[in-house]
Amino acid sequence: MARYTGPAWKISRRLGFSTLESGKEFAIGKNGKERRNYAPGQHGQRRSKLSEYGTQLREKQKVRFSYGLNERQFRRYFDIAKNTKGNTGDNFMILLETRLDNLVYRLGFAATRRQARQLVNHAHFTLDGNKVNIPSQIVKVGQVIAVKETSRRLQAIQDGLSATISRKEYLSFDETKLAGKLERLPMRTEFMEEIKDNLIVEFYNR
């Protein structure tokens, strides 16, 4: 299954969950009306009770679309988490959270994860001083993500930084150097708390 590249807001409305983690998909529109919080299409308001499988699938899709992964990538991360010592759900979510493209987004270098992935693909960042262009690379504790000298004035990066109000506590940021560091592994309670990762574990263990 290919990575979804369509409208993010449409997916968010279908899932009833802000995959952008901003809530803008359901905020008040320019016309002063609240945006629809139900699925798009003429049958969007017809809500039927989900089966156990449907509930698990929806939770999986919330996370998959939030991080912008295709099904094959998503399953691969789950298998790695399952074979790692500790809680599978926690391991899985922490793996996703420490992807390079996600941390570029968390540091405020991009407005969305999709944009962060594109910026990484175009090699606008370094990792510990080395050029990097692989969005899926897992960042280790202590590693530093920095904007390349030649990319500092890139409008997308400047816009992302100016719109950033706060950053996660497991990250440090140097405004002068335009660099961020993963100080420690995130705790599960520090990101996407509303996600019930146990349902994703149940989905793949069926």
C-alpha cells in the first residue's frame, strides 16, 4: 500500500482525529462556522458502532496517517518493537517519534510532518554534522539535528520556526545554531497521549 498523499484534513475528518495534532481540521472556519467533525461525503454523518476489529483498525490508521507511513513501513516498525525488550506499544510509539522527519517537525523546522519529510529528502539538514537525506532514520539520544548553512534562509524553515511556540521536553534547541538535540528518549506520556497503542498491538496480534 502506497503512502497517502491526499488531503490531510479529509483523513482527519474520516478518523475523527487531528492527524496534524493541531486541531485545525475541526476549528472555526473563515466563515465563522465550525468545520464538520464527521467523515466527508454524503454518508459522513451516518455513524455506526464499530466492531472490535474496526476500533483497532481506526486506532492504527490514526497513528499511521499522523506519521505519514505506508502500511509496509508501519508493520516493519511494529515487528521491530515486538522483538525489543519492554512494552511493545511503548517501544513502537517511541520508534515512530524518534524518526528524523518527525523530530525535524517537533523542533519546528517544518509546519507539518509531510513538509519535514520533503525537507529531509532534499538534504537541508545534517545529523551530527553529516549530511542526511533519509526521513526514516532513527535518531539516537545525544545526536544533533541542524539546518545546513546553505539552507538557513529557506522560507519553509523560517516560517516553521516563527510559528513554533514550544517544543517537547526531550528536545533541546539552539536558536543561534538552528540545531536541536535529542536529550533523551521520550516517555510515552509526553506525546500522542490520546492514542491507545494497546489497540494497535491487539490489531497486529490477531
